[in-house]
Amino acid sequence: MQNTRFKTISKFFLVGLFVLISTGLKSQILEPVKWKFSVKELANDEAELIFTANVDDTWHIYSQTLPPTAFEMPTVFEFDKSDKYKRLGKVSEPTGKTYYDEDADAEIRIHEKTVVFKQKIKKLSKDNFTITGLVDAQACQDGKCVPVKEDFSFSLSGAEAEVSAEEIAMIEEQEEAEEQEDSEADLISAEDDFVIDASNPADSDSLWGFFILAFVLGLAAILTPCVFPMIPMTVTFFMKSGKRGKFNAMMYGLSIIAIYVLFGSVLAVVFGEDFGNWISTHWIPNVLFFLIFIFFAAAFFGYFELKMPSWLVNKSVANEDRGGIIGSIFMALTLVLVSFSCTGPIVGTIVVASAGGQVLKPIIGMLGFSLAFALPFTLFALFPGWLQKMPKSGGWLNTVKVFLGFIELAFALKFLNVPDQTYGWGILDREVYLSFWIVIFILLGLYLIGKIRFPHDSESPHIKSFPRLSLAIISFAFAVYMIPGLWGAPLKALSGWLPPMDTQDFDITNIVREHSGEKTVNICDEPRWADRGLKIPHGIKGYFDLDQAKACAKELNKPVFIDFTGHGCTNCREMESSVWSRPEALNLLENEFVVVALYVDNKNIQLPEDEWYTNEKGRLIKMLGDKNSDIQISQFNQNAQPYYVIIDADGNMMNTPQFYNLNPSVFINFLKEGLENFNKKYR
């Protein structure tokens, strides 16, 4: 009896243990996004397909269109072909939130919590039909990302009326026009462009940061030769007006702000959201901005002067005599026009910076700039005693102007870098970019110590001011800091500003390792897909196909290091730059393992048709990224990246796989343990 009871309890225990283990294994597959699909019937045989994504807390998905420099993967809606309906326009989405990505040097739009995408369609069939397809997205949480794929299906009733051939032709013509527009836009996912549903507020953090930047630039504009000398003259004029002087000075300051904010409002209307997307992605505006910044820099150096038309200035001056509020307004307008030769490049910088962002950005930028610009005129009129403490005008004002010219010159390269990387022109490789910056900041240092003069400079100054000496030291030090980057030093402080390391033609670290015998090339044949832009960091030689890597590992009798990674995986890049780069880790990866990088989010490489297959979920796998993602899920029961696995040539794991962990010792011990277990088994 006791024996039977023991067997029964044992069975229950084993079943329970199996359930717990199965649940634990299943829970390793992260599913942070749940999708719901519904249909809303509209008039005229139209319908609206509604895609509702419920995103877990702390997670987010990305917009359908991202800047070309972004590593993240956009949300894509793939519709199966059908003659039963036609899509009307593009998939719409909420405004979402934006944040600044330093690596991409651009604003990235994301969606959190509940997100609703909509697609209007026109029914063409009188019979009931079904619309099917796939949502392909990426969900991320603090740099950890997982692919999100969901098949969708919508059941619709047939059209009530026959659709004329003319109407079908009109819809098809509209579709062709949209496809042409998308291809010209040349975005990451051009054929899946989208419409913004402006129902959510813009990200206030980036606007505050932009406001502060514009405010600082407004203060810088005051310290230019066209503006600074006008402060005491303007304040003295208001002081002579008696009791109304302070009131008129207040109106003068408010008028300056109003003029610039009005200018910003006009820009906001002109730019809009769609223009902002075009600005941040297309080569034409970026090359144009590069040339504009060069033009502004030349103006600051004094090679020519930016001036408003004289008739416009004269007309404004003539209206100053009206006095009172009207006179103050025209005095403010005169200041804006007369100071344009100095403030124009600064205002232009703010305009360019705001062009690729949110609609409010030009208004916020002009508000910040004008507030700082108007502040001294108003404050000195209210407190005239402060005038006695003002520094006198002199050559130092032109120094400020030239200093800003060098900064404009350095920033100009950033705009050229965007299309250069996106379109693969190869003009600004990393060392070329660094060479320009090094020369620019050395010249700035030489200027500050008086070794170089520009057209509006007086005699070469002695370095009597400590701020001038400090700026010269900082400029030279910055140039010296960048010099090792010419030979492949990572320069982590500038990683968000420089072209990627894989554009570096001369990396002395790799060259030394290759010629000193420290580096072993653990490849047996030409890596498959290497000619399609896939790379392994730090010049490590390896594969991008698991079967090819396992075959080589068998030939060399070495373990395989699998790197499940992604183009849009921020934590992957952080691991590679902070942990893989350690000499001991790099030595192990290069000499002891056959390395294979499996990009799970690659959308550009299609497998040969004879390699297509249907996975366990019944989904046809024909893209390299989908295959790699399926390998990670089906063989290792994981879908998050980075994920590191050490196996033998037969696919047996040598130790416990590793996730994201910035402790170098943990990663190095993981490599050593896997290697040691392999050696015990096979050597």
C-alpha cells in the first residue's frame, strides 16, 4: 500500500517538475508585444484595418520610418498580394515619442504601451474575402532587443456595388505614384512609408534640450562685433526718454522676441513633420546644409559680409521716429536687420538643427535664441548702473566671431557624413573625417595664440586673457586626443560623431596582431554573405552562416563561438566596444574559436530559393535574418540579443550561454570555460 502511494506521489512530482521545466523554458522566449486585429467598415465599400499593439511596460517598438543612420529596425507591414482589394494610402501610426540617438546622430521615433496602426482599403470583390500578411517589428528594452513577427488575418464582407474599371485604374495610379514617391525618398523601408496620426504629444525632453542650446547660441550672438557695441548706445537712448524709457525698453526686448518667434512659426509651417523626415534621410538637404555651414564659416572668418538689403534697413530706421511702442518695434526690427551679418550664421545653425525634428522645434529654437539675445538690452535699460561693469569693445569681439566660424566648419562635416554613410560614397572614411577635425582644431589653437590672422583681425594679439589661453589649450588638447584615432584608436568620447570603425582603412592594432603571429585566422574558406556588408567587430575573421562555421570548426578541431546579434541591437554594440575589445577576450576570440555572427534582424539578404523552408510555426523562411532568428528560437529557446553560445562542430553546447553583461571578467571566464570543456572532450 505504501509502495503504491509512493509511486503515485512520485508520478505527480515528476509531472509537476516537467511542467515547471517546460514553463521555465517557454518563459525564456520573450513576447513583449501582443497584437489584436480588427476591421471597421466604412462607407462606399471601404474599410479600415486596425492593428493594435499592446507593448509591455518598459518596452517599446519603432516607427515605420527611421533615419538611414539608425541601427534599430522599423515596424513593417507586409501585405500578401490579392486582387480582392486595394490599399488606400499608407499605414498610419500615432506620433509616439522621439529621443536622440547619439550613434545615429538623429531623432528616433518609438511607440510604447498601446499603439494603433490603421490602413484604409477599397473592396473590389463582391464575394467575402480575407486579407493576410505579416507584421515585422523589433521590440527593445534598455538596449535589449527581440524580433517581433506576427501573422495577421482580416475577414471582410464583399463589396455591395460593382467597382468600375476607371475607379480601379485611378486607385492603381495612386499606388504607383506613392511607390515612386517612396523610392525617391530613399528611406530604410521606403516601400512601407507611413502617415503620422498626430494624437500623442511630442517628447518634451528633446525640446527642452534644444531650447537650452538655442539660448546659449543667443548669448554667443551678443558677443559679436555687430551686436555688443550696440548695447550701450541703445540703453543710453532709452535712458534719455525719461520715465517711459524703461517701458519702451521692455517693449523693445519683447519685440525682438516676437520677431524671431514669428520667423520660427513660419518655418514650422513650412517644415512640418513630413519635411522633417525628408530632411533627416535624403542626401540633398544634408549636402545643402554642409555647403551652408561652409558658407557661414567663411562669413564668420570675414571673407565676406552677410547684409540685409539697404532699402529694408532704411525703411525700418525711418519708422523708429514714431516713438512709443511703434518706435520700439521698429528699433527692434532695425537691430535684427543690422546685426544679421553676425547673427545670420547663428540663426541659420538653429534653423538647420530644427529642420529635421518636430514641428515645434523652429518656434522653440527662435524663442530660446531671442530670449537670450533680448535679455541684455532690457536688463541694462532697467539697471543702467550695470553699464559701468561692461567690458569695452575691442578685437576680442572678432575673436568670438572667428571662434564660432571654426565650430561651424567642424559641424559642417557632420552633415556630409550622413549621406556619405547612407549611400556608401566613401568620401569621409573615419581617418579622413578625423584628419579634417584635427587640422581645424589645430588652426583654431594657432589662431587663439595669435599665429594666424583673418581679414578683420587687428595686429597679432599677445595672450593677455586667461580665457583665450584656456581655449587655446583645450583646442590643442582636443586635436592631440584625436590623433591616435588615425591609427584605429576607438575614441569612445566621440563615437557618436565619427564614421563607424569599419570605414577605417588603417587600423594599426589589427596590423600588429596579424604580423606578430598573435592573430590566427580561423576560417577555412570565403565566408558566405561577407560581400553583402556583414562584418564582425575589431577585424575578427569569421562566418555569417552557422553550417559553414561548424564545417570549418570540424576541420580545425576548434569550438564555435556563436554571436546572436542584430544591426539594431544597442547592447550588442556596447558589449563589442567595452568587453570584446579587452586584449584577453580579443585574443581568445581570434585564436581559439571559429566565430560566427548571426544577424537576426537582417532584411537585405534573401536565401537562395532552394534553401527556403517552413518553420515549426508554419511560416515560410526565406530571409537570412529570419533564418538566424529561427535558429536561436528553435535550437536554443531564446530570442533576445546579444546571446553568446559555445558549441562543438556537432552543435553540442560546451557551457551555459551568456547574455548581456558588461563585466569583462564574466565574459572572459565564459570563453575560457567553454574552451576548457571542449579541450577535455576532443583534445
